[in-house]
Amino acid sequence: MTTPPYPGDIPPSRPPDPPTLSIVAFVCAALALLLCPILFGPAGIVFGYLANNKGEKYGKWAALASAVGLILGLALSLAVYNRT
């Protein structure tokens, strides 16, 4: 049996939310570098921006990593497809 809370008692705190949007943005950065930079690069930038606005610690770094993945992925795909 639990006791009722008294006035002024501090309720138990919730554990912090996991950085889900930052993780998704970093995965999109890796996929932009390896698979499809046109699709996954902008998606990672958007997810990183949303994570940063949500207050996640690595949101801006995930957006930056996605932008770098987009640029490097495009350069890599151009280098591979133009080898003849």
C-alpha cells in the first residue's frame, strides 16, 4: 500500500529521453555517404535540425555530419560513375 503524497513533495523524476532524432540523423549521414546522398543527406539535415530544436545534445553535429555526408557522397558517386 502506498502513502498519499504530501503537499510540497517532489514527484519522482522521469529518466531523460533517448536522443532518437540525433541517432536517426547520424544513420542518414552514413547512408548518404555510402548509398544515396540525394535522399539521405537532406533527410539527415532535417532530422538533425529537429533534434537540435528538441534540445538533444548532438543535434547540430548530426546535421553537420549529414551535410558532409551529402557533399562527400555526391563527390564519391561522381568519381565512381565518371571513371571510363
